[in-house]
Amino acid sequence: MNNWGVQPGLKNLTDHFLEEWFWRPAAIASYSAGRIADARAALAWHGTLSEMGMVVISSTLAVGDIGHALGRGLMVPKP
């Protein structure tokens, strides 16, 4: 995510394959080092993919504190 918006490089990729992905199902998974799990990026992508004609499921997978979720605890030390 770039300043809580859609990442430009990934958006260019989705635009390039627009016709191939039209009416395809999509799911959104997000993660972050903090507790928020990049929910703003997931919300931005949901609207973007829907407008592109993809069928986006309403549920999202959000994993906050990815380092702890992977069992390593290496991402961000707790204060």
C-alpha cells in the first residue's frame, strides 16, 4: 500500500490483465507488522477490483502482527 492507497505497480499489473480477469472471482488477504493488518489497503483493493469487473468475496483475511502469526516474532519488537 502506498499512503493508504492502491500500490501503483500492482494496479498497473491488474490493468494490463483486465480482460483476462473480468468476471473472475477474487479474494483479498492482507497482513502487516502491526495490529491493523493493512485494512485500509484491503478496502481500497475491494472497490478497485469490483470496478474492474471481478467478483470479490465480501470476507477478507487480515493477519495483524505477521511476525507473531508466523511464530517467529521477528518483525516488530513489542514496546
